Amino acid sequence: MTDQTADTALMKRLEALDHKLDRVLEEAEEIKKVRREFDELKDDLSRIAGDLFQSTIKELDDIAPFVKTGDFADLAKRLIRNTNTLNEILCQMESARDFLDDATPLARRFMHDGLEYLDTLDRKGYFAIGKELNRALDIIVTNFSPEDVRLLIDNLVTILAIIKKITQPEMLATINNAATIFQHLDPQKVEEYSFFRVLKEINSHEMRRAWGLFYTFLKSLSAESIEPQTSDTDKTLSVSP
């Protein structure tokens, strides 16, 4: 009975040792796997480092004629001496970035308002009118020479003076009355006048007034052509009834 118990205890110890040995073998296998992966990584890094070193040597060889040995030391010294300047530049860049951050919403708002204003102008027809004005300018360029334009500019003051006189209230009222009468005048319904009736109508108040106006206009026009006036004062035409 004692021998059987001792055998059982021995078997258990052997099983425990066998289990521990399996774990040791597994850990050893894991270590071999990690070491193998590390070796592969080391080989890859070695190749990459070698390629990088060769590329660096090649690039440095290209710039070697332009760089001296002491240039890097001089550059480092200058950087150290200008540390404050670099710090100020960085501060200014940070300030500029802050300004851009603050100005961006304003710029977007300005762009939005500008687009709305352009849309309003488009809906009102400004762009369509501008297009037609451009077409009118093309017609002027096509049909008029630079000499014609120069003469127009030289006489611009005279033209504006004439326009100013035409746009006076009295002149506009007269033109408006003439246009209104002509508008309501139907050539198909004009009454026929015989020669004797015309002679009779000549002595009427309206015709005598019309003849006076016509005569005074021609007389004043003839005087202006003979003795040109240098004054811009408007001449008043008196018409007797």
C-alpha cells in the first residue's frame, strides 16, 4: 500500500514536471520567434538605412560645390545670434494668423453682401444695359475714326452748352408741346385748304403770330451767322402779335 502511494505521488510530480517543461518549451519557441522577427526587422532597417545613407551621400555630393565645411557652423551661429529676431518673426506670424482668423468671417460677410448686391444689379438690368452699352461702343469704334472722336472731344463744351440750352424748362415745354401736337396730328384727317382759304387764314391772329415767330427766328439766325456772338448769354426772341 505504501509503495502504491509513493508511485502515485511520483507520477504526479512527473506530470507536473512534464507540464512545466512544455511551458518552458513554448516560451522558448516564442522567444525564438521574437528573435527571428527582430532579426528580420534589423535586416530591413539596415537595408533602409543603407539606401538612405547612399541617397544622402548622393544629394550632398550634388550640393558639395556650393557648400563649404564651415557654412553649417556659420549658419548655426547666425541662428543663435538672431534668436530674438526669429522669435519676433514667429510672434508676427502668430499675430497674422490671429488676424486672419478674425478677418475671415468679415471677408465672408463682405463677399456675401457683394454677391447679393451684384444679384440685385443683375435683377434690375444693370448688366444687360452694360452689355448693350458695350455693343454701342463697338458700333462707335467700327463706324467712327479716332479723328472723329478727337473732333467730338474738342467740341464737347459746345455740345454740352447746346444740351444745357435744350434742357431748360421753357425749351423742354416748347418741345413737349410740339411733340404732343405732332402726336395727335393725323395726316389722313388733315383738312384740305384752297389757295384762297390760305390767303384768308394768313390774316388771322395765329398766322400773323406764326409769321412773326418765323421771321424773327430767321433774322436772328442771319445776324448770328454774320456777327458771331462770343457771349454765352441767351438771346430772348420777342414776337409781336
